[in-house]
Amino acid sequence: MPAPITEEQTRLDREALLGAAEALFYAHGIQAVGMDRVREACGLPLKRIYRLFPTKEDLVVAVLRRRDRRWRASLTAHVESVPDPRERVLAVFDWLAAWFAEPGFRGCAWINAHGELGSSSEPVLAEVRSHKRAFRDQLTAWVSATGIPVAEPVYLLAEGAIVTAGIDARPDPAQQARAAVETLLGG
């Protein structure tokens, strides 16, 4: 009889699976990637994969949650390293420009997931909405600290830059949105 799988092994397997699935889903699209391809990339047997995530939809939601935590933590660390509230808001767009310029940038994972599954998967739609709501809330807090009531336009400029950069495959939309936000903030 095989030895029982430890908690640590489960954690390692889960991370390997999520990492492989995230890379494949982001690069190729969720629907284009079958579970056999995920199995090949992570090295786990399908039986183990389905024990960790009973459905592909469960795996997609877990991938989006994991990515959300990393994405927002990176953005927050960058923005909150800037002391001035106005410059902090502008730093959001500097961070976006750096993200857009990363090799393999393929747009917003949540917008992509919504486009593929948002109308057919309530759990995926809920995860996409949760991410967008959290981003809006954080951006609203940063903008509110400036004392200038322009949070919604700033959010829309950020989202527009993200979508445009994903479609056009270039970082320019972040700089263009930043310039518009500078105007909104009175500078």
C-alpha cells in the first residue's frame, strides 16, 4: 500500500498544479488547454489533479484567486512605497506600464476568463467580479487620499489601459492613461 500523502506534499502538488495551469491558461486560453496538457506540464497524474480540484472550473477559480493575491500584492507594494497621495495614484499607471511590458503579457487574466467563461460559469464570473471590485476599492482608497473626487474616472482609465494594452500588445496605454489622470488630479 502506498504511503499516505502528507499535508506538505499536498501543498507542493497544489502549487505545482496551479502554477502550470496558470501559465497555460494565460498563454493559450482556458478553453484551448485540456486537462491532459495541464497534467503534462505539472507532472501529476490526472487522478491526483481531480482529487485536488474536482472540476476544471474549480481549477480555473483557484488559479484566478491565486493570481489575484499576487497581482494586488505587487501593485500595493509598488504604490504604497510612494509617500505622496497624488504621486501614489500616478504610480498605479507606472506599475501598469511595467506589467504591460513584461514578456508574455497577454492582457488581463480576469477579462480573458470573463470572455471565455463569464456567461457560462457563475463561479468564474464571481471571481472576476471579486477581483475587479477589490481593484476598484483599492484604487478608490488611493484616489480618495488626494481629496479629489475622481475615483471612478481613474478606475475606468486604468481598466481601459489594461484592456487596450492586452489587445494592442504595447505598454503605451498606461502612459496615456497616466497623463489623463494627471489632468484629473490637477497637474
